[in-house]
Amino acid sequence: MKTALRSLLGWVGCLVLSLNVSSGQPTDGGRPNAEELDQYGGYKGIRLKQTGFFHVEKTDKRHWLVTPDGHAFLSNGINHVEPKWMRKFYNADYWARKYDVVDYTDKGFSRAFKEKVESDVRRFGWNTLGCHSSVEFYDKNVLPYVKTIRFVSIHHYTDHTDRDFPDVFSETFSVYADSLAAAVAAPLRNDPYLLGYFMVDCPILTERDAAAHGLNIYGQVRRASPTWPNVIRNLAGNTPGKRAYVEHVKERYKNDIQSFNKTYSTAFSAFSELLDKANWRPKTDLQNEPEQRDNHGFLLKILDRRYAVETAAIKKYDPNHLMLGDKFNGNTDTPADILALAARYVDVLLIQHYAYWDELEAYLNKIARATQKPIMQGDASVNVPYENMPNPYGPHAANQQERVR
């Protein structure tokens, strides 16, 4: 079995990974029955460490996601379990009539929504509430779930301004991260049903991520976005981020300002002058390869600082749960060095990649070899086009029968 398949912990999306391993064969065609599962959905036939919380364990054969009771767990989940999707202009009247409510703040709606989700979970065999799910609509001890904690919001499907890319080198960012972790993570410290913390949904990191798209995955135009290196290098000199950038290029250019000027067609007399100059280069020249390399190297330093601050803040208030980190966009092929950097801070790499299996398998194998981390497919689907959705995002199936296979 290839590396990625040994490292794949499960799916949070719309795909199913059945349990069928050499140390024990569940009944019912490869799917365990209720008696073979612990209260969290773990398979009792594979016994691992019992820690009281979900964790990752590596045996001689593979990585396992492990339930608090110490049993192997394959996460087969559903994303976007949020009542807001039932209150859109095109479906709000339908659900209001069905549930006999005025709006989703009604107690009747909350009760009906909870009953529907629990019915769907049973019918489809899901065992996890994945990313973007409103877990506050559920009683505790219902399903394992993923918690969103958002220190920054730079998702690939929304428009952004410079303000969305904060100076992560500043004390202000550290204080904010601490306060957010105290509010979100501290109350969940002892929750056995929490899998772990998810941060940004496919962050805009590279120039390719930031480029304008005629249509995003929701059919909307998305304007070009700033990038973190561009934003921070244009800050004023009295900011920690600008000082970090100047130190970065001083090192890369061996403290030779003339060499730097040659790359950027500038006329600085010293790096101290660059430090004092705000908004000195608003746009990146995509034909300038040295500039591209400078920015990418600085992006790695930005992300290293960001992940260090964010994960430390979470662990300060909750040392018990998994760090899932950002959900990386496989469809734009996040650079390997960014994934390797993230792998130092997370317990599981969360990947979103909409593709047929042959392409997906090759991509996951590449990541597993590069990072030596277990992988969770954080979002994917196979869709059937029809008259109201003639070209859904991701791979297509000819019909629902083909889709379930």
C-alpha cells in the first residue's frame, strides 16, 4: 500500500472510506455494526492507546486516528452542517413551511434542524461533523466534530484587502491570538467529542492563489487579492513586520543594497532607507523571478511566525486536542515547502482536493512523502449535473447510481 494510503486518516466531506484491515475484519460487507463500535464510532477490533481524547497514533503499518476510548476511527463526515444554508432566498420559504417556523432563530427551527441532521447522519452513515458546521445546534455527546478557530480570514473564495493580512510579527497579533484561543479553545479543553481545530479554508498564500478569477466555485467573480509578503513589505518602518522583511532581504542580498536595487530597479542608499519607506512597491512584478523568490522566502517566514503564535495560543488553553491547521487547496497545488512548514505545527494535514481518484491518489502520495504526516481529505465531492446545476464544482458522475459507487 502506498505511503499516502497508509497515512490517510479518513474523509471529512462526501466520500466514504470503509474499514477493512488485517488486524480485524468488521462484519456487514466491510462496515462495522453498532456493537463493534465504541460510543465515538471507533472500531473495537483495533485497540490502541486510551487517552480520553481523540489523538493520532502510528503503528508499524500506518497512522491511525484514535477515539478517546482507544479504538481506531475512520472519519467519514459531512461539512457545512449549518442552518444558514436553509435560509437562502431560493429555499427559505420551503423550509419555513416544512418546519412551520418564521425564521431560523425560532426554537422550532433549531429542533427540526437537529432532527433532520441526525436523520441524515443515520441514513448516510456519517460519523463526523466536519468543517464549517454549527455544532452549537447539538447537545454534547452526539457526534465527533471539528471546531473552527479563525485567527485570520483569507479564504480562497472571498475578496480581500490589505487589512485581512495582519502583521503576524507584532505583539498585537500575539495578544489577539491569545484572547481568541481563550474564548474558543478554553471551554472545549475537556470535550471528548472534539477532534481538533481547523483554521483557514484554503488560504490565499501564493500569487496564483491571489490572482483574479472570472468565476469562483460559487459562480461569482473574485477580484485579485493582496498577498502577505506584498502587504508587509509595504508597511511603515516602525512596524515589526517591516523590520522582519528588511532583515530578510538584507540576508538574501548579503547586505548589498546595490544588488537589491538592481533586482527592484530602486535607488535606496541603504537598507535603513528601505525600512523607512512605506508603500514602496505596491505590486509584484510577476516576470521578475528574483522578486518572486524573495517574496516566497518571506512568505515562509510569515507562515512560520503565524503558525507558531496560533498553535501556541491554542495549546496554552487546550493541550488535549488535535491541531488540524489550515485546509490547503490541492486544486491550486500548494507548494511543497509550505506543506512541509505546516506539518511541523499540525498533527494532521488537512487537504481539500476535488478530483477523480487517480489524480487524488497521486497528489496525496506526493504530500505524504514530502511531509511524513497523516492526511485527512478535508473537502471533496462527486456531483451529478442536472438542470438547476449544470456544471457543479469538482468531478462529475453520470447518475446517482454511479455516484454512490
